[in-house]
Amino acid sequence: MTSTPDASTPSARPPAPLTVAASLVGVEAGVFGILGAAELFSLQTDKVVMAATTTLFFLVYGVALAVCAWALWRLRSWARAPVVVAQLIQLFVAWDFRGGETTWIAVALGVVAVLVLAGIFHPQSLDALAEDR
């Protein structure tokens, strides 16, 4: 007797647009982890509190993004909202980096945010993350 798995089983695979979005969010999480470590290693004695809180923020934000990336890949619909909010914030940060020597940062942040949003709001992704599937 064989049973057919439904879409809610762990074996269900995310569609390609959602896989790309989740992968990019995972990369963002890694970057925040690296930024947190870099901030920790550049600690100066006269700015200990600022460095500690910045490090903590980067590390917690990176872990939160990593959890959301994993949840998207596992087709958990709850992860969609925090990822969308994070990408909208990233677009505002990209806007602030535009012009001068930081334009490349603005372009990189903006492109990644738009790709993640496009992947999350792609019809295949919306169907995969639908709660009534």
C-alpha cells in the first residue's frame, strides 16, 4: 500500500523563484554574521557599548534572516512577512547609499532586495506558501 504525500510534507520542494529568494536571504544572513564578527574584532576600548550593541544587532538580525530563509525553503508561510519587511528596509538603506563612492553598494542592495521580493511574490511561490494547500 502506497500513500501519496501532500504538499505539506517535508518532501515538498519549493519552486525555483522561492528557492532563489530563500538562497539570497541566506546570503544576506551570512553577510550580517560576517558584519557582526567584524564589528566584534574591531572593538575599541572607548566604544565598547556601541560595538557590543552593534555586534549583537548584526548577529541577531543575521540569525533571524537565516531562520526565515530556512523556513521559506521548508514552505512555511509565516516567514514571508518578516522577509518582505527586511527587503523593504534594505531598499530604503540602498536609497541612502546612492551617489558617490557607495553607489555600487546601493545597486547591490537594491538588486538583491528586488530579486527576493520578486521571488516571494511570484505566482508559483504564492501557491507554494498558500496556507490552504
